[in-house]
Amino acid sequence: MEARPRAGDLDALKRGCDATTGMAYVRAMGHLLHVTRKPTMPTTEKFPFSIPAIRSFEKLALDVRVTFFVGENGSGKSTMLEAIACAAEIPGYGGDRIERDHSLDRQRQLASHLRLAWTARSRTGFFMRAEDFFGHLKATARLDARILRELRESKDPSYRPTTEPLPDPVHVDEILAEEHLARLDVRSHGESFLEFFGQRIRGEGLYLLDEPETPLSPARQLALLALLGEKVREGAQFVIATHSPILLAYPKARIVSFDKAPIETVAYESLDHVTVMRDFLNHREKYLSRLFG
Ligand SMILES: Nc1ncnc2c1ncn2[C@@H]1O[C@H](COP(=O)(O)OP(=O)(O)OP(=O)(O)O)[C@@H](O)[C@H]1O
Ligand SMILES: [Mg+2]
């Protein structure tokens, strides 16, 4: 079932939601409305075109502020999210340029067969895999340490700066931002991750997040849920691949299942993530005796 604003329902559109469903529609400039396949999409058995959800994909509606990708491991959620990031030409979360990321070469191929429809073309936002976050923290902390060392040594008249180039871009603002981010590393992973969200997601923009729940406790996932609401009110749009029943509960979000071919919108209560988790918690002994005899 696909909820769409009805023609003439201008009041609801101005409020940013559909009068009947209450779904929060994207209405600000620079938001992504939908992704469709181009007729050029190959019908080959090679990754990523071999993935059933992608092979059968026709249209992905993204005209709400929060869209979730759900599905079994290997169903193609990350692949689609990465391809959208490539097609949208938004940066990696640390300002990295994803067109230089060779691990995304195949996703770029898929991206070239996707058509993106926007309210207005925008490159504001970023793409982020939770698993990359901590590697980036470490890299920026190393850069921070090196800059501080070079600044200190530059006061020494005998000091000659290294000829090794600093990572691109080396703008002062970027370095200051990275210095600050590096300081977050002294906090726990979950704390620094949440702080990162609070600081880096501002106003309008498209934020593509792959399993952001990874480092977060259930309480912190609830905090992230609240933060998503805050950022949506500021104009942000999210597309999130997740297995978290907590995040998936975001009110009025569209949940797209990659277990279906073609992909389709599904109801929260029908998700395995919800029913299996609930049943396990309610009947833990039954599950454990089945698993361990
Ligand atoms: N670079 C690659 N080359 C070949 N196959 C790949 C590549 N990357 C992913 N795959 C395969 O494509 C399928 C979809 O992977 P993808 O990472 O998109 O799944 P996912 O839905 O994000 O899973 P998870 O929930 O485990 O993160 C998997 O079978 C995976 O093994
Ligand atoms: Mg994935």
C-alpha cells in the first residue's frame, strides 16, 4: 500500500502530512521523492543485478521523511542504500568522497541505472555505515595528533615540516571539525555516535544510514529515535537500513521490505523483527529449550 498526497489536499501538504494517514511527507526543497529503474538496467546474474529485490525493482517511493529498509541478511538493503548514495552524489559522513571509494564500484554500476526524482536537486547530507564510524574516528584522531605535533614542532626553528601530503581536504574548518570529532573518541562508542548525529545532521539534507543501531544500547536507540524526530522537524530526510525494532517504530515511517520481490511497503506489526523479538521475550524458555534441548 502506498500512501500519497491527494490532489487538492493543500492544507495537509502545507502541514507536511497526509490528512488520513498522518504520514509526514517531504515538502522542503532538496528532498528525494522516489527512485526508479532506468530501462537500461541489465538482466544479468552478476552482483548487484542478481539480487532478487534489485532485479525485480521498479520504483522506490521516498516521499516521507523517514524510510526504513528491512529484510533478511543479504537481501540487498546495503547495496541499494549505497547505490542511492552514489546516484545522489552525497558525501560519506566524514566528508569523504564516495566516488573515490573503490569498495562501491559495483554499487556505482547499479546507480547508473537508477533515476532519482527530487523536489529540487540537492547534495546536502551524507551516507554512513555505522561500522565505518569508529575507523573514521581513529583516522581523525591520528590526523589531529599529527597536526598538533606539527604545530608544536613548527615553533622549533630547526623543525622542517613533513613533505607527506595531508589527507584531502585540508581546509582549516575541516581540520577544526575533525579535531573536535577526535575529542569525541574519549567517550564510549555509543555516546560518541549519538553526539556525532546531534552535531553533524543539521537542517535539510538527505541522510542515508546503514544500521545506525549497531553501537547503541536499547536506551540509546530510544535516544536516537528521539533525535531522528528532532532532525526531521529541522527538515532532514532519512533512509535507514536497520534490524532494530526500536528504530523501526518511528511514527509514520515507511517500512520497505527487501524480502519481497519486488520490494514493497510493509506494516510494523507484520515484521519478523517485531514478532520474533516479542515472542522470544515472552517465551524465552520455550525458545531456549528448543535451541539447546
Ligand atoms: N561486492 C560484492 N560482490 C558480490 N556480492 C556481494 C557484494 N556485496 C554484497 N554482495 C552480496 O549481495 C547480497 C546483498 O548484500 P547486502 O550487503 O546488500 O545485504 P543486506 O540486506 O544489507 O544484509 P545485512 O542485513 O546482513 O546487512 C549478499 O548476498 C552479499 O553477499
Ligand atoms: Mg547491510
